[in-house]
Amino acid sequence: MTKAGQVLNLTQAAVSQQIKRLEGQFQKRFIDRNRHSLRLTPDGERLHAHAQRLVSLNDEVWGLLTAPEFEGELRIGVPHDIVRALMPPILRDFSQTWPRVRIKLLPGTSLALLDALDRGAIDLTLTTETGCQAHGETLLSDQLVWVGARNGRSYTQDPLPISVAGASRTFRKAATDALARIKRDWRLVCEDRNMLVFYAMLEADLTVAPMLTYTVPSSLQLLDKDCGLPNLPTFNINIYAPKASIDELTSELARYVREQFVTRYRRVA
């Protein structure tokens, strides 16, 4: 209730009262309450599934009827390591809201994408960086963590076999600097832009890798402190538009991406 109130900018008591009013209207209990936790009842689970569809439909209709009649093509750069994990629902909803806008998705390393933006080869880009440059904006801060196969043992090998998603030099440097601090030897196993190869190596328990927590798939697991691996730094996911003035369509995509990151990915403290 408290977390819901923070998201909705309401007090915990106001949220509780709205739930009770809803239960009174249907004459059903949607939440089991005890001293330690809240849990959805079977009726609550049914309501929750349909409520998600209602909210999604409301957002889609609102976007369609209030948005300008944009059309054209937009080229957006996204780092290899976040493109699959974070971008599909955002791009899907954007395409549904503006069906006459064609999105061209261009994966790459952060440095290469910033260079492409400066050259005018793309219209907008996301990056993964430890900081944020003056003309950028941070969408999300996320912890870099060690990841390996489920029930794997590759983290016990010496030297430690490591791989890096999408040939990310910044992730590799963060990982090797951390290993150097604890004087742990390592060897590079995979530094391939092909993410299928990267995931296959991890799932086969041939390597460990540094990844952002939001991008870790269910087929892999976080390696905790008991595995003897050093802490890694926090990274920012940033958005950059061209330094010169940008057109209305590019501005709208940038605004949409910002809002979607806040809605979908920001954790409630």
C-alpha cells in the first residue's frame, strides 16, 4: 500500500480506502490482510489481470487521440547490452501510438553510438556510462553485477573466465579493475557483438559476466558475495539528442522514452 501510494502520489490510508471501496462495490475480498503481508485473493488475481488490460487500453487510446499526426522515420541507437531487455515494450507502444512512424533500431557500443549521433547517422541514442555528459540526461541508474549459469561453477575457476555483452569496453574495464583490486587473475572468453553467443556461453557455464540487473534474463542468476567476486560500480542509462536543434518528431520520441523509463523501470524505494 505504501509503495502504491508513492507511485500515485497518495497516502497509504487513501490507497487502502480505495481498495476497501472497490471491495464494497463488488461485495468481494480482493486482498488477504494479515500482520506481516498483503496477498491477492483468487478474485483479486482475476481483477488484477483485467485491470492491467484496462490501464493499457486507456493509455493507448489517450495517446492516439492526443498525439499529433506524426509520420516519418526515426533512427534510434541502443547499446547491445540493453536493447533486448528494455526496449521492446517501449518501441511496441510507441509504434501503436504513432503507426505511421517507422522506427529503425541500431545497436552498438555507447562510444560508437555517440559518434554516430554527432555525425547525424542517427536521430537519438541511449548509452550505458558511469556518468553522463553535459548534453545528455540520465534515465535510470542500475547496478552492474556478476552473472553466471544457474547452479554453475565457472566462478570458481582460476583464472576467472569472463565475457562482456556486445563488446562493451566500459563493462570490461569496470570488471577487470574490480578484479585487479582483489588481485584475482582473469581471462577473456567472449567479447562478441552477437548476443546469442554471449548468452549461450553463460548458460553453458563456460564464463561469468558483468551485466546490469535489469538486463539479467531468467535463465541466468546473480552471483552473490559468497562467490568471492568483487563489487562492481553503478552505471547510468542515458539519453542523448543531437547537440543542434531537433525536429518535433525526434523530440516526441525522446519525451516518450523518458516517460516510459520512469513508468516501467524506476524502482520504488
